[in-house]
Amino acid sequence: MKFNKSFYVKCGIGVFVLIMLISSIYYVSPGYRGTLVTLGNVHQTSFNNGIGFKWPFVSTMIETDIRTQVYNDTAVTYTKDIQTATIGFNLTYNVVPESVPQLYEKIGKDYRTKLITPILQDAIKDIVGSWQAQDLVANRDKARMQILTTLKNKISKKYIQNISFQITNLDYSDNFEAAIENKVIAEQKAQEAVNNTKRIQEEANQKVISAKADAEAMGIKAQALEKNQKLVDYEAVQKWDGKLPQYMLGSSTPFINVK
């Protein structure tokens, strides 16, 4: 089968038109916003997800993920008392959808490496460096809030929103952690000794109070016996075992007169 020249021309035109048509269509995925760049010029409109048309060959649609981004990593820094601390962290954030073209134009597609990471690393170093190592363990959440506040203040709200920061791990050297553990044990034993001392002192005080009370009671009783002879006789009767004495001498209290 032979084809004339016009057939090839028509085929060529059809292929060109098809390529032009395909090149003029853009697609933005769900969860993304599009930035249209034409011959190096960034359009300031943020394009929603879906299909649309652009200039073929000269325009490019660049997608930016606006879903929640999760950034897990570690930072190694020093505490105020020069202890090496390894901080594991979790950072979440969203790109502001309407600012996608400006973010791309000013910072670029790799905005996390250029914008977020340097600020985050500096914030961790500054805050951790303001705490003593042992105090940082006890005030971990307070340090976390300080880092989060620094991030919110330094990362432009124009580009990034919904920032959340968590410290997932806090490690020191094995020797330092053992020293902290030994110190805590020593403090607990010291407190236990103090408590025991207080208990012994309290028990001694109670005995002194009891002895004073007994002495005062005996003094009062002695005075009463001295002043009241009948009370003396009553006390003697209370102590009598029921046996009659064989001899009575002096001023002994008589119970029964026996001739």
C-alpha cells in the first residue's frame, strides 16, 4: 500500500496537535496545591487539585504537599553543664495552601531543608544549652514548650502553620546516666535517714512527756496522801491481800483488833 505525501503531512499535524493538547493539560493531585511557572515567571495564584489548562511547552505546574508533614530526627547538642545530649524529636506542620507560590518562589521546593531544619536545630541547641543535664530530665516538657515557642516565633506564619513539637527521646552518656541514678539513690537514702531520725526523736519526746505526766501524777498523789489520813487508809485497804498481819508496830494502820 502506498501513501501520498499529504497523508504523512496530515499524520504529522495530528501528532503535533496531540502533543500540544497533552502538553497544555496540567493535573494537581489531591492533598497538593499547584504553582504555575511560565518561562521562569511564578504565578502568584495557588492552584487547587484537579485538571486544567496551561501554555504548552512553556508552562510547568509544580505540586506542593499541603497535608500534615511529619519530621522525625535527632539532634546532638550540649547542656549547660557540658553534657552531651542526644535529643530525639517529632515535628509536625502544614504548609499554608494559599502561600504555596510565594514559598516556592522565595525558598524553593526543598523548603524543609532550607527553612525549617536550620531554625529547629538552632532552637534545640539554644534551649537544651540553657538547662543543667539533670534538671532537663525533670523539666523535659517545659523545655519542649520553649523549643516550640521559638519555632513558632522564628518560622514565618506566612508559609508554615499548625506547628507541633515533641521530644521523643533524651539520652546522655552511660557514665552520666549511672551517676544520676547513684545520686538519686543516695538522696533517697539520706531522706530515709532523716525520716528515721525524726521518728526516733518523736518517740523519745513522747516518752519524756509520758514520764513527766507520771511524775506529776505521783507528786499530786503524794501530796494528797500527806494531807489526808483517811486517803492513806483507803490506799492501804486497796493494797491489802486479805491476810492478817501477825504483828502491828508503831503507827501501822489497824485493820482488825486482835487480842
